[in-house]
Amino acid sequence: MSLYFGIYSKAPVFLILLIAMQIYFTLVSESAASAVDVVILILALIAFAGHFHYCGLCIRRRLPPPQGAILVSLLLILLTITSFAELYRLLGLVPPTDKLDYLYFSVVTFTTLGYGDISPTGAIRIAAMLQALTGYIMTPLIVGQILWSWSARTGRMATA
């Protein structure tokens, strides 16, 4: 647990760099999308699972939340959204009128809002289903983490 805590303070800077990189490749770059983007997405999901495993250990040991836990969670959600946007660019989501459509579709899918103005086809449908399920999992976890942080700060943590 101490190893994770040692790298935990550096996580926000690393995550911000990855998010900026994904936004650059999705919205600015003219280069072709690559499999590296899929690797970044997989690493983001593994990091999110590891982060919440660590937070679960803290809860079971009745420890307060680590400093910046909510920031790390929000950055991991942003990294997941931007990584899926780049995945949609890699898979060839159509019809994008501009590059912002990839990010738009990713946010709409993650939140399971689903306007329907962009309809995925082929392999993109599987990616969209995975992202919607990821959104279903991540959203309650971040809400629980916010409540845990609030209850720890106000002294209302359960002692059962």
C-alpha cells in the first residue's frame, strides 16, 4: 500500500499529460490513429480499477481518503472519455463533420445519454457498448468516493 501511496501524489500530473496527449491526437493531429491509443485506453481502465481497489482498502481499514483521490478519479474519467474518442477515430466513426464529433460521441456514450445523431456501425458498436458499461460502473464509484471524502472530513464515518 505504501508503494501505491508513493506514486499517488504524482498521478494527477501524469494523467493530465495523457489527457492532453489524447485530446491533441483526437482534435488537432492529422496523423493516423494507432494501436497505442487502445493501449492507453486499457491502461486508463486498469488504473481506474487499481485506484478504486486502493480506495476500497482504505475504507476497509477505516483510513481517510488519500489527498487528491477525487481529482485522480475525475482525471481517470476524463482520460477514459478522451481515450474512447481516439478509439472512435481509430475505428473510423462516421459521419464526423469535424474532429470534435469524436469527443462529443464519447461523452454522450459515457454518460449513456445517447442523442442518436451519430449512430455507430460495425466494431464501433462494441466499443460504444463497452464505454456505456464503463460509464455505468465509474459514475457510482465516483459518487461513493465523494460521499466517503465528505463523511471523513465531517467526522460522520460509520464505525460499524
